[in-house]
Amino acid sequence: MISRRIVLSLAAGLAATCLLGACGSSGGTGTAGAAAPVTPATSAPATSAPAATGSTGSGSGQSGTTAGVTAVAAQGIGSIVTDDQGLTLYRYDKDEPNPSKWTCSGACTKTWIPVIVQDSVRTTGVEKSLLGTVHRNGLTQLTLSGWPLYRYVGDTAAGQVNGQGKDGAWYAVTPSGQKSTATG
């Protein structure tokens, strides 16, 4: 009778372990909230303390969330801003800086991934007073000098600027929030 209880307890423990292991692994990807567009709110200042990074998932393997921005020299196009993974950040000429307003939505966000922040943002070489945010489908998109920021899905490694000048409207952003007009 006792050995039967031990066997049943071990079996129950093994089953529980398997279930907990299955709960901890997820093969799915998140969504970036490409639902119906929401009217953007006005820009609010971002702070410069460290923040936790998370993932909004973009389907491209790139995280939509960042905890820091850095000014770097990009070969051929001058000083630009990258995220905490070294990926180039872009601005879109059809967006508006004052008040901050994004216009890239739906299918556009599959190519141009909005830079989402959860809390505060670290800065290196970028004036923290130029950072702000704009609300986007329940998330908070980072702005620089009022311009909403994006990553380009075609930039797959740090230092790439494959989105520079795309469609005559997408440009790597400079540390002051201007568009980089140089073409490497």
C-alpha cells in the first residue's frame, strides 16, 4: 500500500514537472499591435535612467522595445542614432514633430518597426531633453525632437543603414532629431 502511494506521488510529481516545463516555454511570437490606428497623443519627455527591455515582437526577430539610444558615426552618412542593440533609428517625413504624430500604421509597421519604450531611456551622445514619447495602440513610442522613431526590417545587424533614403521619406535620425541627408 505504501509503495503504491509512493509510485502515485512520483507519477503526479513527474506530470506536474512536465506541465510546468511546458508553461515556461513558448514557441509563439508576440504581436506589435497592428490593430486599428489610434490618434496619437502629444509628446511627453522621456527620462534618462535605465529601463527594463521587453519585446513587442515584430515577426522579424527584432525587438520593438529599447532601453537606450546612442549617437554613433556611421560610415558615409555622419552622426546618427542607434538603439541599445546598435540598430539604426529612422524618422519618417510624413510624421509630424509638433505635436508628435505618427502616420506609419498597419502594413507599414511590418517594414518600419516603431521603437517602443516601457519606462525611461538611457542616452549616450543624445541630449535627453530631446527625447519624448507618443502613444501608439496602447504602447509608448519613442520620439526625438518630436519625431516618432522606427527601425528598418532590412537592417539585420548593428551599424547597417539599409533604410536610408527609402521611398524618399525615410532617413536615419541625427542626435539632434534631424534627418541624415547624406547617402553613403
